[in-house]
Amino acid sequence: MILPGLARLPGRRRSRFNRAPSPAVAYLLPWLSVVLASFAATLALIGAVPLMPPLGFLMLLGWRQLRPGLLPVWAGIPLGLVDDGMSGQPPGSAVLLWSAALIALEAIEWRWPWRNFLLEWMVAGAIIALYILFAAVLAGGLGQAGMVDAIAPQAGIAILAYPLVARLVAWCDRLRLIPLRTLR
């Protein structure tokens, strides 16, 4: 027999019975985190050259590499539409580039299902650099002299920021799977 006050002592583990992750939180948190990251990228800096990394795209890459089956390949369409509306890019550019990136990640996942973080970072770095280059081309910077010089700092900052975004995605994933009390 357990004494009535003993169950509430500090250090005593709580029962896991009648607890499960919320399906709504587990499903919606990845989508909402990408949308919020797309919105956060528009708040920070105004300058002559773009320095702010595309945070929404980095979150999308982080979720896709951490949990490959969580966001479907077609997720680039609605999330890209939201990013197009927030970033000021030409309409459809993020839809096209995010969908192409998700298809490329799906092909890489199919070909090499087991990877370490260094390889994930290298794949993400290549996709980030190509994304920023093609986004600049779609924005009308194709014939501009010095286009690569203007976007190189943004690409470098985005590639170096990817491990921090991957850590944030891992924290969100743990938050997504917290067991909550279910009522029956």
C-alpha cells in the first residue's frame, strides 16, 4: 500500500498511464514552425545585400532530414506559397524551389537511407547554396554583375546556421512528442 503523500514526493516519477502525444500537436507543429520561421526571416535586417538566411527553408530542410516521412514531398507547395507571400520573392519561386529541394531530399533519402550529421550538413549546404542562387536568378538577378558576390554572404551564413536550426528542429520534435493526459 502506498501512503497518500508518498506519490507526490519530489523525485518520484509520474505515471505514464493515460498519457500519449497529442495528435494535433504532433501533426501541426512541423507545419507551424516552418511558417513561423518564414515569418521571422522578414523581421530582422534591411541592407544593401541579403544577409538573413531563409529560415523557413532551413526549418523545412531540418524537419525533412530529421523525420523524413513527417512532411510529405508535396509540402513544398503550401509552405512555399506562404513563404512567397512573406518574403517578397516573385510568386511561385519558393513553391518551385522548395518542391525541387524536397524531391531532391527524397531521392537522396531513397539512395542513402543511413547518414551521419556531417553528410546531412553537406547535403543541406549544397541544397541551401543552390536554393539561394536560383532564388536570386528567379528574382531577376541573372545578368547582374556581382550577383554571386552579393549572395555569397547569405549562403555562407545560412550554411553555418543550419546546425543551429537542426538543433531547434530536434527540440521542437521532442516538444511535439510530449505525452499529455488523455481524457476517456
